[in-house]
Amino acid sequence: MSDPAITALADLNRLLSAPQLSSSERKGLKSELIAEMNKFAWFTVGIMAPSSTDAMICLRDLELAMGWPAMQLEDETPIDSGVFLKANQSTGCIRIRAEAGLGEGFLISGHQAESQQLGPQSGPTWGPLPLDLFHN
């Protein structure tokens, strides 16, 4: 069941794991996220997933949806337990490590604000968002 308190990206900040969302909640959060992302030049992505395969699917879906070039995975050894994936769009590098006890979902942070009015070069971190938010 979806959490009725999830109406904006800021509502996710208190969560350790991505919530179950209705289709209208998913659509609204996805639209808000894309609008916020348009203010930044590049991104870092953190993905908490049950396996390296699940984490990579989430990242590849995001890359495809946003029209980003594919980043490169440093070590392709599969991990079939909980993982944390860190992708840095500036370096094009993806690292995955085994990590027990994490929630599930992805976090994304914007860097190099396009507008001087936004202040610091690093923006907020949004999430955790569902792993399949950008899956078509």
C-alpha cells in the first residue's frame, strides 16, 4: 500500500527504503524529479538493491530514460546479495560493493547547478526512489 504522505520528493527524505507508490504518485514524483534534474549538469547515483544485476538494471533504465551515455562498470563480478552501487556521471565510473542491511531504492544527487541562483555547486539528494521508477 502506498504511503499517503508521499506527495513530493522531499517526503522521501525521511525514508530508508523506497515506498510502494500508486501510478499517480509515481508519475508525479518522476515529473518532479526530472524538473529538478534539469537544473544540474551531471549526477551521482546510489542504488541499494538485492543484487548487482538489479542495481545495474535500475541504472541502465535511468541512463536510457535520461538519454545519458552508458557509464562503465569497474568490476563485473556478479553479487547475488544486497549491494550498493555508486555511479558518477562526471567520471563515467560505476562501482558496486556487497552491503548487508540496506534498504532498497535509488538516490540521485545533482552537481554543477546550471543557474547561479541555486547557490552551491552540489544540489540536494533525492530519494530513495523505487528501483523500477524508470523501467518501461
